[in-house]
Amino acid sequence: MRTRRIAVVGLAILSLALTACGDDGGDNTSGDNGTEGAGGKVGVILPDAATSPRWENNDRPALKKAIEAAGYEAIIQNASKEVTKFTQLCDGMINQSVNVLMIVNLDSESGAACEKKAKDAGIPSIDYDRLTLGGSADYYVSFDNVQVGKLMGDGLAACLDAAGKTQANIVYINGDPTDNNAALFKEGYAGALKPKIDAGDYKLVGDQTGKWDATVAQTTFEQLFTQNSGKIDGVVSANDTMAGGIVTVLNNNNLAGKVPVTGQDASDEGLQRVVAGTQCGTVFKDVNLEAEAAAKLAIAILKDDGSADDLVNGEVEDTQAKKMVKSVFATPVWITQDNIKEPFDAGYTTVEKVCTGDFAAACTKLGLS
């Protein structure tokens, strides 16, 4: 078995606010109950409806399909970015005697409290997409998040090279500091770009959080843009939602498409900007692969036949609990105009959703139809 050890940076809990990839924009908190089949129930708590569109558009249906296809009941609910609701959903699932609990935490403190309750009730738990620091999850399922960040850093460098910019002022717009994944992403892109910075090719002229929010990212980047008299040549945006706010500022200054901006999640809006050339790339994390891996793991736990450990392909360090957590990692892909078809071919989104209105002609040129 090939084992990858990834150090997870311990973060102080700065607030009980949402930690995820994106911004907020709606609720979907009703239970998604499948048909009871093989005598087991898998409870899943998603974090919100819009920090990234993936949670409801991709994760929910993929998890539901995989769990129910195996004959088990899927109880999938959404915490709507509210810690109180997250706690209520956790208590409710434990009271319903789910056999496995899968969570995407809003913060490590409330996530760990939920997992402790589950453990006390004899219910195994899985951290999905985001590790709960100080938690007691039996397994962790995600992407290699340092690699996700590295793809963004390498991607920005490639876009700057393509633009002929060997000397560049760059900015980091990071994710929410209460989100452990945000630290891992930054570890990846900061590490990838460090040689260029150390050599004096790139100068880091801004390093701020956008809190996974388009409006916050827009305001933060606008301030950095003003402070640097508009002399910014490239931007690492840690996800597509924030990239939208950043590109708005660039567009207002007639620089959209001239200053490379990264992203993550291959959201429909992010892909539209890649198609249009105003975002140089996005990291595609095929949620179907992640969800299928998590569902297979939950089912293996339900079967209790020892097969769960056979699915493990790495481990991650929870530095707060000072332990290694058995993990299953999926592989991310950097998407540019050159390989724009990949998210569509994977069924992650559709041409009908992305290639609308002003984007239709550009999509046709890229072979999307």
C-alpha cells in the first residue's frame, strides 16, 4: 500500500463561523432519506448550501446514489452554515441510530464534539473532505489538499510564463483561517511559488484571507490593488467563489484576462471565466470520486468484514490530537482552456449550464458543444 503522510496544521478556532470552500447562498436542510435496504443507515451532514455549489449540486446526489445503490439508507442533511443547526443534526442522527456518521465540519470544535457523541454511542464516524482537528473520526476521505494548492501555485506560474511575465508582483487571497483545508491549500501554493519568490522573480505584495466569500475577497483584493497602485501581475485565489470577486475588481480596471487568477472547485462560474479567459485555471476535484470513495468506506464499515482498511491509501496527521488518521485520497486536476473538457466528460457539469449567453461562442471555439 502506498502511504502518503500529510501534516495537518493545527489552527486555533478563531470563531464558530463556516469553514469550507466558497460563499453562502441558500439552505437545503431537509432529510434526504433513501429506501431502507440492507439494514443499515449512513448519516451525512453537509456544511452549507453555497460556500461552494458542490455540496448540494454534486456531493449530495453522488453520496445518495452510491449509498442507496449498495442497499443502505442515506440520511443527508445540511447545516446551512449554522453551528447550532449542525449540532442539532448530529444529535438527531445519533438519536436515529445511524450506523455510520459522515460529517463535513463547520469548525473543528463543534465537529469534534459531534464525533465524541457518536463514539460514545458506538457509532463510527468519517471526516468527509475536511479533517476535524482533535476529533475522533475513524477515517478521513478527501483530496490531497496540499497537492490541490500546489496545482494552483504551479498553475499561476505557468499562466505568468505564458503571458511573458518573468518578473511579477503576486497576491494570495486565502481561504477562511478557521478552515484546516485553507492552511493545506496555502501550504501547497506557497511551497510551489517559494523558489520564484526566493530567486527574486516574484514578489509577494499581498497575503490576506477572503474567507471563502466573493464579497470579502473583492473588498480585500481591491484594497491590495489600491495599496500597490494597480501593480499586481498575478493572483492565487484559493477557490472559484473568491475568484469571482477578484475578477470583478480587475474587470472594473480593464485588466480582466490580463492578470492571471487561479481558482478551485471547477464551479460553473469558474469554468465560465476559464472559457472567457478571465480566470487562468481552476482545480477540478471530481466530487464523484470522493463521494464514491466515502460511500464505499461507509459500506465497508457497515459490513464489518475488515475491508475498510483495504480502501485506505494514505494517512493524515491530526496535530491537535497527535495521531495519524487513516485516509482515502482522490486525485485533483488543474483545468485550463487546454483540458476544459474534463469536468464535462466526467459528468461534473454540463455544457448547457456553462455555455450560456455570452460564453456560447467561446465554448464553441474550445470544442464544447
